[in-house]
Amino acid sequence: MSVLVLDPRWPDMVPINVAIRVEGPIAFTDEVPVSARWNFGDLVRGEDATGQGWLVTTDPGDPAVRKRLSRGEPLIEVTSRHDPINEAQRVMHVARSRGEWERAQTHESLLTYLEQESAEFAEAVRTRQDDAELKKELSDLLLQVLFHAEIADQRGAFTFADVAQAFVDKLKNRAPYLFDGSTGTVPGDVQDRLWAEGKKRERSTIRD
């Protein structure tokens, strides 16, 4: 008997070291997608001697999960759930959902904080602060990006992942050598030319 918490981003991915331990009967919390449930039919290695089997979920706060954990059943979490970026997004989502101040914020109301944190990072660089201070200031900037992305996500506009993808798409267009498998140093004049050409294509696409 165990409770397995999958990553909601990739519920179909079950680590090998977990897959070889799965015992039936298997139960699922409601949000686990059908595609993930299908996989477990092939993973079951035998029946749990206690008759309890495994509970599979992507929501550690589900009442069924809490009930089984309260009985002392082991909790197994896939390691990707502890990815710092994912954890930062999760914390921001909870903060926006539960905090009265956070819920009241808009893109406009947060601009003051974005400007302040940008200025503090710039000051840390100019005054040659140590790496620990630079890291702290960058985390403050990341908070602003996460906050704005969460606001956008809640209105159905875009997510933090979409912001990251927009960054990758921009570099694919403006710095194609990062994606073509080539190696070696790219001369500055080549970088400038490719960047300008990519920017021109983007503007042309917007006009079209």
C-alpha cells in the first residue's frame, strides 16, 4: 500500500524505480487523466498483501490522499515535482489564490515593484555585490515575472511556460546557430546580422 503522487505536467511519466514496485489494486483520484490510468494496467507486478494497493494522484491535497496518509501509508512523489521552477510556479499560484493582497494586484499595480526590483539589481551589479546578493536580487525579479504570468494565466491569456516558450522562439528566430547543431564561437558581426534579420522578420509577420 502506497500513495503515488505524479507530476500534473507529465502524468503519463512514471519513473522506472517506481514502476517496478507498483502493486494492485490501483485506485485513482478524480483528476488523474485516462491516459495515465491506462499505463498502470501494464505496470502492476502483483497484488498488495494488505489488499489496499496503491492510490495514484496528482493532487497531494485530495481528501482520499490525506485519509490514506493519516493511516501511515508511504508517500512516493516523482522527482520532477521537486523541480525548483515548478515549485516557484506552484507557490505563486497558491499565493495569488489565497493572499488578499496578491489577489488584488494587477499588471499596472505591480509596475512600481518591477521598477524597484530592476533598479535594486542594477545597483547590486554597479556596486559589485557578491554572488549571494546578485542571486537574491534576481530572485526578486523572478517573483515579478511569476506574478505577472500568474495574473495572465488566471484570465486565460498565457502561462509562465508560454513566456519561456516565447523566449525560446525569439532566439530560434534571432540566433538560429543555437539550434542548428553547429559548434564554435559565432563572430559578433554574424550575431548582429542574424539578430537584425530575425527582428525584421518578426516585424514583417506582425504587419502581415
